[in-house]
Amino acid sequence: MKTFLINGTCETSFITWLKNGMKNTFINNGFSLCEQASEDIRLVLNFTEPDICRPFRRKAQATFVVSILEKEGPVTNVFKEAYPYLIRSLSNHLLYINHHEGTTTFFFLTPEQGCYQITYKQDDEEAKLFQKIYDRLEPLASSQLVIDNEFHFDLPETLWNGDNISMQLKHSGKKLDEMDLLPAPFPIDEYLTPRDMRHLHKLYGIGGLSYGNLSARQDENHFWMSASGIDKSNMNTIGQDILYIKGYSSEDNKIEVSVPPEITPKRASVDAIEHWMIYKEHPEVGAIVHIHAWMDGIQATEINYPCGTVELAKTVAQLVRESDNPAQAVIGLKNHGLTITGRSLEDIFERIDGKINRQVPMN
């Protein structure tokens, strides 16, 4: 059911106008407005303020939170200025509104460091603006997250210290660092209170944010993959830095991970569902690398679905399927980065060497 909630008390004249316009547009497109929070809420429009950036404490993972705040004056670096608000508000998305010299710019920021914008002037048609905002947010709010893990302490003893393939993963992580393709993990603990950190960990299992990931096939049904929130240039411990992915349970909507006994495992990368879909369909694919960078002349997704959603995984898997050579595909993720398949990790690095643009185009 398509339900949404409006939260927050920030009431400038512009925000009041925006709140009413967004409310009516979502209702006109089939969403039902709820009066109070519950586990069944699909979308929360969380209106907040820079000085008092309050999070909405969702009761379920499936609740998609968009925090909305406004600012006057020029913006020199929107990511540096606005991204901390995305983190402080515990949001899936941030709508950062800037008024400057007669133009209002709506910046949409994602946890994956994506940023795109819509501009609006006073004489522009209101209905078109609200529909553009709706078109940006609705596919994201309606997507299905796959971020839970089911850990099985049954990794064969011969793999407790890894093998040649996990070692290749370790070396490839160092290679990404040498290529300056591993942004430093975002220090979320500097922006969140201990209480918010506990809430974030309880709800999502998140203890840190890092960007990019890589994996390599072990056999027909299993693959090694970098864990979430780690320094991928220094992967050592099996079950914490490097995980053995067994598969995906559609019934439980969980990624299944095999780890050594008596270890405290870390969560699998949110992109594990995407990698699993590609490996399952294409036995010739031996490795996958995801980076926040770009290459010219590539096929790209139309919608920037959040990482860890079935919709993003299916879209990328479809583009891999439709590529000239699925075993050596380069797929762009809109406002996000690249997913690259290869017969091996070495194959991937040989193909991308000298062709990577560090800046992801935003639109």
C-alpha cells in the first residue's frame, strides 16, 4: 500500500507552500496520507531545519525517509555543506533547498554521494515542479531493500583464512586505493549522537559508511565479497573484511553469508543482491567491481534507485544481459557510479586502466 506521512514543524512561508504542494501531488498520484507513524508507513517527508536537524525514527526498514530543509545564499560545495544533514537526519534522501538571486534550486542528495538538482523560478508552473519532485522520489520510496543478512557459522575450515580468490580480492582492494578510487569512509560517528548510532545499527546493521565494493566468484553458487563499512584497501579477516556469500533467500529477503565459527561478522555490502543476480545469470562472469567513478560511452540506468534494492539489482542485471558481452560489461548507475563485470578481477583492471573519470556526472 502506498502510504506517506508528513513530519516536522518547520513553517516558513515557502516550506508551507512546498509541503502543501507535495502533499497534494502524492495524494493525486495514489498515495494515502497517514496521521501518525507506524511500521506500515512507506514514505516520510521529514521537514527539518539546519540548526535543529531532527531525525525521524522510523519503525521499519521499509520506511523511506526524505528529509527536507532550506537555506538562503550561495552554495559553494553542496555535498560538503549538505551531506552532514543527510546523515544527522538518518535519511534515505535529502532534499536541500537553496534560494539565491531569484532562483530556487532543489538539490537531491543520496547516501551513495549522488547529487542532482531541479531549478525553479517564481513564474514557473507550480504543478510541473511538484510533479518533477514526485517523479524523482516515488521510484525510490517504492523500492524494496535487501540489506538484512543471515549468518551461518559453517564456513569450511579450509576457508577460514581464505584462499587464492579471497587473496585476489585483497590485492584488488589495494589496487583501487592506488587508483584513487576508494573515497575515505564517511565519519558518521562525528555527526550522530551515540543514541542515533545505536538506532542506525539496530535498524540497518550499519556501523560506518564506505563507498565501492568488489567480489569474485568462488564456484557456481558462491562468491567472495568485500564487507560493508570497511577500509577496502586493507582487507584481511575472513568473516569481517571479506565475506563468503552463499546466496539470497527471497522468502526471508536476506543475503546468506557463511562465516567461520566464533567470529563477530560484519554485514555484507548492500550491493550483494546485485552481484548475486549477475553471478546467477552469467556463469562466465568471474568478478564484479563497483566504484564511484565514470566512463564515457556506456549504458546507464534511468533511475537512481538506492543501493541494496531489488529494483537497482534488476535494472543493472538487465543492462548486463543486454550488453554485447555480459562477461565484460560496464554499466553506469545514474548519479552514482559504475558496475563492471569481468572474467576475473585482473581482467577488469586491465580494461579500465586509463579510462576512468573520477567525477560521476549528475543530472
